[in-house]
Amino acid sequence: MKPTDVINEILPSNFKEVFELLEILRRRHPVPLQLFLLMCFNVVIAPAVYAATGEEITRKAAWALGILGLIILGLSVYLFVVIFQPERF
């Protein structure tokens, strides 16, 4: 069995299957998927924070600041929605 055969068995053949798989994962396990997406987005944010501060902070601190910023942004959006659409909650 070739490695490409194994990869073709594991990976979906088209994007429709990928989106169906993501939808199933979102319904069954929403928290791990949200944490994964948060960490993926932090891959973009953390180097920007590290570059903006130079050598003043460590890479771990840049990752922590990136995650903290994303959490604060998420809470602000949530509170904004709760304030302006209270009947939904």
C-alpha cells in the first residue's frame, strides 16, 4: 500500500465532505473546536505582538497576550450583542 493511498483514505475527497465533517464536529464537540480555532488565530496574533514589543517580552508572554486579547475581544462582542439584543438571552 502506497502512502498516497493511505492519505486518500483518511482525507475527504472534496470540500463538501470537509464542511460536513466540520459541522458534525461543531455539533458534537463545540468547545475543543473553538479552542482549536482560537489557537490557530493566535498563530497570526502572537508574532505580531512579539514583533511590536521587540525583545522586551518573551515568546510565551506574547502568546499569552495574544490569547488574552482575543478573549477580551470575544467578551466585548458578546456583551455588545447582549446589551443591544437582550430578548435573545
